[in-house]
Amino acid sequence: MTLAFDAATSLGSGTGDLSADHTPVGTPRGVFVFVVQDVGTTDEVDTITYGSLTLTEVALSPHLTTTGDDGGVYCWFAGASIPTGAQTVTVDVNATGSAKGAAVITVTAGADTEVHDTTTLDSASVTDPSVTLTTTTATYSAAAIHGGGAAVGNLSAATGNTDVVEFDFGSSIGSIIRADAEDAGSDYTIGWTTGVGGAQSAQALGCAIAEVSAAAVSMSVGHINIGF
């Protein structure tokens, strides 16, 4: 079974905790939650839960910078022991000075999943922002961006990717996108086009996940030999 998009839900935006109910279509084997933070360069996300499951923050998250418009992005993930059926997804924050937007994306697969690679973009001026993930096996990717721009309509997912949700923070914008399909495993670029929006500042974070291999699973199981 290949890695495939299952369902996505926006958690909305605001300065406090964010929460929404998410209903998967199939049986999730991977859960992403991306958060876009407008203004501020301190970590304002405490925990993210998917039902009873607490997600783990991925490497390079949070990606918060002062390049261009202050702000940044977060990614939290779970690839095992994911509860089935509808779940409440909650982002708990520790500060309310910055507006935030978030979305959850579930992925189906033939086995549990794990983070394969993460990468970031930090640019004061870029026309078509993107990140390239180093992939050596079949993966599925998603990404989020915070940047300058007068209108969210100036930012859309590039070919091969799909918009999940966009956030208008007034003087800056945010976007969360996903891959259309599994990537075979020879690096994968996920990103946006700005259309008539022109160059803008951007802070982006992309994450690629892969199925946990059978070899890795077997190596993690200890064996005890008992002699008589």
C-alpha cells in the first residue's frame, strides 16, 4: 500500500489555543499538524494532541526568524498508535501575543510511518518559495509557510501540490500545503507560486514521511534465548 493523502481539516486561526474535530476517511498511519505563527520569534506552542495522542515536534521546528516579516512555522507529527475515527485536534499555546493558524493532515499507508527528512527556507525576498526534501525511499510530504504579502490570493500551491488552508494576518500571510501523491524517493520539492504577488519574504518548513521498514521493526524487537 502506498502513502496517500487521507483528509485535512483547518483548526482556524486566533491568538489563543486552536481546536477542531477531524474525521479521517480511512485508517490514518501518519498525522501532521502544521502551525503558522504571525509575528514573534519565540516558541509559543506547548503541545499538540490528536485525540488522546500527543504529537512530537519534528526536527527544525519551530522555524522562527526575523528575516523579512517576523514569524514562522511549526510541524508536529505522529506515525504510530494513532486512534481511529473522528478525533479532536488541539494546539495548546503558551502566549497570546501572536496570531496563529493551524491545520491537521492525515495520511494512509501500509505500515506505521516516521519522519524521513525536514528542511526549511528563510528568505528576505523570493518569488516562488519552495523547499526540497532529501528522499531516498517512497515518501509523502507537506509544508507550511509564513511570509509577506497583501493577500492570500497571491500565494498558491505549485504544480504537484494542493492548498490545504491559507491565513490572512493583515500585513502577512500563511499557507499550508500537501503533496498530491507519494514521491518515489529521489528528492521532492514542495512549494508555492506567487502569481502576481511578486517577491516576498518567506519562512517555510517541509516534512517528508516514510513507512517504517520491516527490517527496522525486526531490529527493534529483542530476542531472548533460554537454554536447558
